Amino acid sequence: TDEMQALMAASHRLLRASHEGRLSLPESMAAIMDVKHTSLKNDEMFAAWSEVIEILRLEEVAVPDHVENFVKNGGRKWNSLKKLMYGCRTLLEDKCNAEQAKLKWLPQKRGDRGKK
């Protein structure tokens, strides 16, 4: 559907920007959560569409090529988008861990300076 394609395109743009470090942490988290929240629903939808197409084929009902292409390509695009989301989440976790380590280190260094 047009809504699905628009959602995937917008999410891809935001996740790509996050992956490249062009989004703030809250913006990156919002993009990741949007994909995560719709993930299960979209997986189920593409699986159901694939099953319907297969049933129609078994019953020798002609399915328009554009419908089959949308379901096949849409599922692939969605999986690609989820992989990008997980990659962004991993990068953010790494950045957060690095910042936490820095914050733990800074007070110790400040305390060390006062002792000299």
C-alpha cells in the first residue's frame, strides 16, 4: 500500500541519518522505536499476503504481477529496514556505553588532580 511504502521510506531515511550520526539521541531512539513497534504487525501482514497469493495460485486464480512484486519486494525491504534498525540500535548502545565509561572516569580524574 502507499501508506506502507511511505512508512518504510520515512523510516529508512531517519535510520540512515541516525546511522550516519546526523540525528540526536532522542530522534534516533524515536526512529528505532517506530520500526520496532510496527515490526511484528508488518511481518504478520507480509506473511499473510504471501499465504493468500499461494492459495490463489493453487486455485489457479490469476494474481496481478504488481501485487506479487509488492509483496515479495515489500517483505525484502522491510527485512532490510529491520536490519538497519538493529544496526542503529547497536551503534547507539555502543555510544551510550562509551559515554557512561567517560562519565565514570571523569570524577575519578578530577579527584586525582586535587590530590597532587
